[in-house]
Amino acid sequence: MNKYFFIGIGGISMSAIALILKNQGFWVEGSDMQESPITKMLRENGINVYIGHDESHIHGDETVIYTAAISKDNPEFLAAKRMNLKIYERAEFLGFLMKDFKNVIAISGTHGKTTTTSMIGYILKKANYNPTVLVGAFVKQLGGNFVIGSKEYLVVEACEYVDSFLKFNPTIGVILNIDNDHLDYFKDIDSIKNSFKKFAQKIPASGFLIANCDDKNVKDIISELNTQIICISTKEKTDIFADNISCSDGYYEFDVKNNNDEILAHIKLNIPGFHNVYNALTAFAVTLRLGVESTIIEHAISEFCGASRRLEKAGEFDGICLYDDYAHHPTEIKATLTTLKKLSQGKVFVIFQPHTFSRLKSLLNEFAESLSLADKVIVTDVYAAREKNIFGISSEKLYLKLKEIGVDCEYISSFEDIASYVVKEAKKEDIIATIGAGDINKCIDIILKKVPVKS
């Protein structure tokens, strides 16, 4: 029996791959730095998880898969190299697995990958296409962060960080948008665009690319491609476009039309935010091209409730709503806060945890500008993820920048103190939102525990 060991198995994508292999009957175990709901879930599914990394965990007869987040002096990684084991980086191994599938639908873009991947997976599931789905969040309507289906369709997120998606072999590609991000790896926006161009060039002549033609950077690269392209838009008549767009309390509805101006469907979104109009249009275009009936797509999108940590309503007390969002880039924060302002009858309190020092350093002014949409901002310490702070940046600098441009803000490092502050300050009809890709969502439970019990 093939054996697999995952270094960093607690990651959302790593855990999904591990579970797929386990479900296929392989021996699977792995390690991670700390306990989490994911490590608990893996154990419940029969996967042994070590907490901490040690060379003794590697037995000498496994294939080793590691996350790009580990350091190259990781003892398990070094032990596997010493033993001359097969070693794959996560994206490389995923690319290897893709060869088993007839249709690989790879969803790329700086923003919106998880929601769009989930939506496409859900539509195909409702249409009885029996897809296999790998997604970067837990999705209630999919039953988790993966779906095991047939080898006919694989729906997967394709991340540009360290050119990961260039290890994939898509038959159908999506580019949702292209923005300045991961500047610890990419030199500038041109190098990011070039990476996306290379991704699109991997699509075979028999495949196609769905592209957001309202995004200037996307438009720049598709003009240089020979790939078959289906354009989506909310602004002009394209292959698939949204028309008659209306909004009620942050929730959008619109007609989907083709380039002959024919109405294909009327979509009423069940998830808030204008950015989700683009995600839904993309999902519609992909699944329509795969032969799903437009009425099935319409109903599935209108039923779709979103993914965890994507503008997720996480609780409520005294008429105050708690939301949690994974936004960790200024563009995403702007979209999230624009939506929350539409949902709120009162003030919007934001608890923001910057994700990585390099991103905060390169986009400091943009973070301040996007956060200025909130009525009150609480900044907490940077979630370092894979980095050491060699950038001369800190959350205090973001706090000072916010003060400089007149934003009502506080810098509070302790989650306990943050919770005490917002419980005291927030009033009925206000919204409290935790924002960031780290562990800021832990604040939600702490806040709810601090709410005074009414006698």
C-alpha cells in the first residue's frame, strides 16, 4: 500500500488532499505545529497527526508532501531528503494528481477563488455531475473543504503564490482578477501578470479560459493569448454579462445575458457584496459551457450560502451582529467594508489582524485607505505566517498611519482586551467584524463569552 506523510497537514488545502488519499484507501499521516479544528477532524477521519515536527516521524517508506510554508531546515523534510524519499511540494503533488482527471477546472485570481470554486462545485453537484472538489475553506453545502467524486471533473483553487498554479494542468481556467499581492515573491505587478499569462497558456486548445474583462490587468494579458476565451462583465456586453443589477441591503440580483442580449437567467444572490456578482457570473459561465442547464445554475447560485470566513455571520448579542471575514488585502477589505456598511443600521467596528509583514510593508497606505471605510478600527499584532519580521514594519505603524488620515482607531494586542473593548463600546444595530487571514476569528468566541448574562 502506498504511504503518504504530510508536513503541515493542518493547512486547509493539505488536509483536503490528505483526506482524499485516505478515502482512496491509502495510509496517511502527518504533522503540524499546533492543534486546531482541522487536526481534530483529521484524527476523527482516521489520520494520525503529530503535533510538532521531528525526524522520528519519517519511517523511510513514505511519499512526503510538504507545504510551501515550512522552512527548509524542517527536521522531517531533512530526514526525507536523507532517506532519498519521493518529496513533493503541495502544488506539485496536486498537479501530479490532476493527471487522473478528464476535466480540471482551475480557478485563479488574487481575490474570490474560494467562493467561486465552492460555487462551481456546488452547481456541478446539484447538476449530478459528481465532481471532485478541493477548496480553501469549509463549505457547509459541500460537507467540508473537499468533495470526492468521479475522475470526470476536478474543481480546484489555483493560487499564484510562488507560481504554485504553474504546476497545474488545467483544461478549463478562470482568471477572476489580478492585483498587487505576494510582493515578498513577485517583483511587481508586471511579474504577477506574467505569471497569470503563463497559467493561461497551460490551457490546451480543446479547453477554454473564463476571464473578467472588467479587470484591466486581466484584459492586458488576454489580448496576448491564443487560448479560447469567454469574457464576463458587469459593465459592457460580453460573452456572458450581468444586466439590470439591483441591490437590497447588500444583496444583489441581476439578469445574466449572452452577447446576443438574450436573458439566460435571473440570479438573486444569497451572499452579500457586489464582488459576488463577479464570482457568480464566472461560475455561471463555467458551468453553462460544461453543459449544465441554465435553470439548474440559476437555482444553485441562488441557494448558495457561501464558504466559512467569507463574510460569515458568526454570532449576535444585544442586537449587535458579529461577522468574520478572511480579507487580507486592501481590495478585499474595501469590498468587505462596503458590503458591511450596506448591512449595518449602526456603526461598523473592525478588528483587523494584518497577515504577513511583507504584505503590510508593501501595501501600508492602501490598507489604511481601505480600513478608513469603517467607523472604528482596532488593529492588533501582525500574523506572521511563514515570515520573520525583517521588514521594519509593525501594526503600530498601521495604527499611526490610520491616525494620520483621521481614522478613529485603537491599537490593542491582546484578544481578551479587544473583546472587552468592543463589548463595552458597541451598541444595538452595530456590526463587529473580525478581518484577516490569520487567527483573528478566535476573537469571536472570546467576545461572546464576555457578553454579560442577563438575569
